[in-house]
Amino acid sequence: MTAPLDVKVEEKLYQNRYQVDASRVHIKVMPHDVPSPALRALLTACPARCYQLNDRGQVEITADGCVECGTCRVIAEPSGAIEWSYPRGGYGVLFKFG
Ligand code: SF4
């Protein structure tokens, strides 16, 4: 069966399942007062919308819905703005439902 061409990203993301590792966050945003351009770019670049601004104007991440695409790793890890690693085995996104 082929997927219809007009499926929205949000609908595809909803098909995924996640095994959240509460004892080990696999992406961290480094402490900052004002977000760098690289951090600000993550607000729109992450397809799963994991990055948000908090009420102090700082970028935060909720990595529970991360699809491990690596986009934020390419944009912000080289400058040291984030730390990125894959989830431990058995944790993270499960794509077999999408
Ligand atoms: Fe978002 Fe992809 Fe980074 Fe996960 S790896 S937080 S989905 S940009």
C-alpha cells in the first residue's frame, strides 16, 4: 500500500512511538542568556518541534518526540550550543508504526 501524497508531516509523526529514557536525556541545550543564531534556528528547523523558547527568551528542548534526524546536530553542535547523542539501546523513536 502506498501513502497518499497529501499526508502532513504532523500526521506522519503521530504514527511514531517513543520509548522515553527518563534517566538519560540524549540532547542537551547548553546554558545561555541570549540564544545564538544557531540555537534560534532550531526553533523552526526541528521537524518534531522539540525546541521552544521559555518565558526568559532562552531555547529549551523537550526531546521526547525527537525523530533522531540529526538536523539540530548539524546546525548547533559544532558551535557547542547543544550536546547530542543517540538514545541508549531500547529507547528513542520507533518508526515501524509509520
Ligand atoms: Fe529535532 Fe531532529 Fe534534533 Fe531530534 S535530531 S531534536 S527531531 S532536529
